[in-house]
Amino acid sequence: MEIILLERVEKLGHIGDVVKVKDGFARNYLLPNKKALRANEANRKVFEANRERIVAENAAKRTEAEKESKGLEGVSVTLIRQASNTGQLYGSVAVRDIVDSLNADGHKVNKAQVVLDKPIKAIGLYEVRVALHAEVAVTVKVNVARSPEEAEMQAQGVNVMEAMFEKDEAGFVEAYDPNAEPGEIATEATEEQAEG
């Protein structure tokens, strides 16, 4: 289906471009969200008559988005979640969690603006894109940790998983007897039991 774009659509085109897209994409997304018109003679005339107004509205939305982006630039969100010893989350962090966190901090963001390629399933620091407008996007840092202390360490650049495994190595040390047979436990308790 051929359509006329009413706003810039990523990987598709700019305002006024006539592009060919799959019917489902046009019917289910572009047309209902008023991002495009069907490309026929009547709609072309309507678009050309309203072109200046459409471009002006887009410019106004873009400047408003640029103002909002200054408030969001460099923002970091901390999410505390339960996770296994290997750092895998019991569940995942989705777009809704990030939106709720940003809104709680006083930033106006909706689900459609947060671009998350796949859900976050492990602890760590992530950079998530927030598209405030088709031409304005900012990156927000998302810090996923098991505790506020761990989140603080991650924010300072410490790899929490590596630090945890380093601690484990320094812990329990088993007694080693060079004369013991393979599989034999070298402790005084077993020798006493054998005598008694």
C-alpha cells in the first residue's frame, strides 16, 4: 500500500514522503495513529493544502521534545530486583518498570517513548533510549541491582558479579594432604574414628 507520511517515521521517511509499506503496517499502525494517509489523489490535495500547518506542528512538537530532553539527559534510574547468585533476575525489567520509575522521579514519559530491544534479565548497568519525538531521543541509564548498596557499587563502576566471586575464593580452604589417596578426606576426625 502506498501512503503519504504526516510525520517522520524511523527507517521509513520524512513528512510528505510517499512510500510503499505492507498493508498490515499501514492499516494497524500508521493510519490509526495518524502518522500517514493513503496515497490517492484526494489525500494528496489535502496534504498539499495543509503541508505548511503539518510542518509547523511538527516543528513545535520537536522544540517541546528538545526542552523535555534537557531534563532527561544524564538521568539514572535504579531498580532493585531479586536475582540469583549468578546475577540472573527472577523475572525481568520491562518498559513499564522503567516508565514507572521515570514518572516517579517527575519526568513525563509514556510507554511508547521507551525503546527497549529486549527485556533486561540480569543485574548491571544498561543504557535505554527514550524517543521523545521522531527526531529527538535521549539515553537514560538503568541500574538494575539486588540492593541499594550493590546499585551504588555498580554506579561507581564496580562489576558486582566479579567482586562477589573474588570474595568467595578467599573464603573456605580445604586441608590438603599430599600423601592422601585420591578421594580420601584428610582430617584428624576420620583418623580418630578409625582408631576408636
